[in-house]
Amino acid sequence: MNKDDLAAKLKEMYPEIVEHSLDMELEFNADNNYWVVKLSKGDHRLHTLLDQKDAEACIEGTQCVYLGVQIGQFVKNFEYYA
């Protein structure tokens, strides 16, 4: 799995990333076997971790519940303060 595949899948599974024009960066931490998911919109930032197993599940089409909750909360926070 590479970060472009994961980014495309996350945007597909969580359309609010695109709908709200969130910037997304992905970085793999090989030492700890997880992805750092960085979302931003203006001055608002969210960094969250996605375990490699969860990332693989996302690629296979299984939603990452924790990540979905994080994204949803992030969208609510920046809309509230906008």
C-alpha cells in the first residue's frame, strides 16, 4: 500500500474531506507501523494516527470508525469557528 492509494481511498470513504476542501497529508511511521493522517483547513489542524491494520482495512473497503469520528469532529470544529 502506498500513500496515494490510501489518500484516494480515504477521500472516497470520507467525502467530507473533499466537500469541505480539507488538506490531507499522510506520513508512514515505519518504526511504529502506523500512518499519521494530517488534516487542515485554514488555521485548524488535526493529526491522528491510523494503525497499519486499520489502513489495510480501509483499502479493502472497511470503514475506519475511529478515523471517521475524528474527521467528523474536525469538520464540526472548523465550521463552528468559521
